[in-house]
Amino acid sequence: MSDLGLAVYGDDGNTRLRIDKNTAGLLNYINTVKIKHNSGTGTSYSFNLGFTTGSTALCVPRDGIQIGTSSSSSPYNDQVYAITGWSRSGNTITFNVSPAVPGIQGGVPNGFTVDVYEYNQVPEAPSGHWGISVQGMRGYTEINDTMKLGYCVYAQKLTVSSGWVLPSNIPGSNKRVFCYWNNASAVVEMGLDNIIRLSGVTTLEIYICVFASDFALQLDSWGLAIWNDSGRLVFSSKYAPFNLGASVSISNDYKDSGVLRPMVPLERSAKTGTRSGTVWTIYNMGLQISGRQIRRGRGSIEGTINTGGVTLQFPNISTPSIVLDASDYFKF
């Protein structure tokens, strides 16, 4: 904890809110986009979203890679299609996909799913009517009556096995799961079904945080609360906000997150495969943590495909993503 700033602690001693010189920014949920990479010829897909002026956009793929065919008449044109990056200009965010899809018939029918967030430290002027702002830290942090912050709605230290399912009573329909663990052998992944799967270990002690923004906030008996002009509660320190730890590019190679206890977003943004003749076994890639280092690792088997001898190319994609600091949500 810094000497200057604002902090609210829960009865359990865990931090509910921290804004100090070490705070990188509070994440504001913008939208979840579905990239339907299944028609025409394209390598980029743009979406017009409601960003705040001067904010920085951050994206977290839930599923950023697919295997599809370029024609429904042949099973032998299989290729690996992946999100390779994105850029933002004003309210428009553009996702790059490689390779180009030549009029797909039956390939990549599920498309890609990406969560889009922003954080705003240096606005030209306060964007809301009511709230709180703290300056002189790593930048400028504001909580106001117009933000759509993500909040931690579930935080537990658990021992799980493969196939662990999120409890059904967690509020919010668009939930995002971040986890920290201290076992470099474990590969952890989660698909769109919100089921945690393990590889490399049979059980794992894991710190799980679930964030949501689409639910009705509740007041605590103490702390900080903010209402908007319509009298709607828009911030409550009953829930810890989505506090950015760092923005890190995740690939198949270890990268230093810069965070002592990195909480990573569970995802499936890459695949790999092994070949036996013309048949490929396809694996989802989850995430591994070794100290401050994070990378993708080979996870569960997705299935097999017969490419008729075509060699699949699995790119080592370096995808910018969000990493949280587990110390913001748990006592260690």
C-alpha cells in the first residue's frame, strides 16, 4: 500500500478498493464482440464502440483461434485462423485475422469472442457529474456516475480438479474469470462453457476471481457509494473493482508480467497439434504461471481432423492481454 491515496478494506482484511501511486487503472467494460469470420474475403474486422475520449483500450479474447476449411466441397483445405492483433482509432476498434478467408463456406462458423475494456487516467475533463477522482498517482483515476466498471463478484481460494464449474449463483451474465496459482506444471484453461480444465496436474490450489458489470449493485453497511443523477447506484465498495495490474502480450514463450502474483484471464486464444499420418490431434492451449512469468501451454484435446496430408500451421501468436495482481483481491 502506498502512503497516499484511498483504500477500503473488507471485514476479512481483503482490499475492496485501492487507488494509490501503484494503481495502473480501473477497468471499464465496453462490450463483448463476436467476430464472425465466415463470409467474403477479409483480414480485418471493425466495430464502433462507445469509448471514452482519451482512454486506452484493452482486449481479452475468450476464444481467439479456430480451425476451418476454405470450401465446403473439400475437407483438405484446413487452415488455422487466428486473431493476430488489434488497433483503435476513436470509437472504432479493428481486429486483424490471419490468414485471409476466401469466401468461407463451412469454416470458422463459431467465429471469435473478445471482451473489450478501457481505462482512463488522463481525461481532458471529468466525464461525470458525481464521483471521486484521485490525481498524482501513476496517472489519474476517476470513479464517476457514467462508468461501467467491472466488479469482483466472486473471490475464492479453492482446490479444484479438471472439470470444475463456476457456481450458478454468481451474479452477472457476462462473467470474466481470472486466476492465480503457484504451480508451474499446471496448464489451466476455460472455454465459453465456463468450465475450468487442468492439464499437467490432477488437482490445483487456485485463487479465482470472477468479474461482471451487468448486475444490480448492492449497498454494503459501510464504505464508499456513488449514485447517478437518476438515483441509481453506480458504485459500491461492497465489490472490489476491476483493477488493472499490467498489460502483457501472451505467447507460447514465457513473458515477465511485471506482477508478483499474476492473475491471468482464462481463455482459449491458441491451439496446437500433433500429426499421425493424415490425422491431426488438436489441443487447446491454456495458460501457465511460473513466478512472474506467464505463457501458453498445451491443454485439453479438442478433437482430431483428417487433413488429407495438408500440414497445419500453428502460429505462435503474441496477443496483448490483461493481467491482474492477486494481491489486490487476496491476503498473502
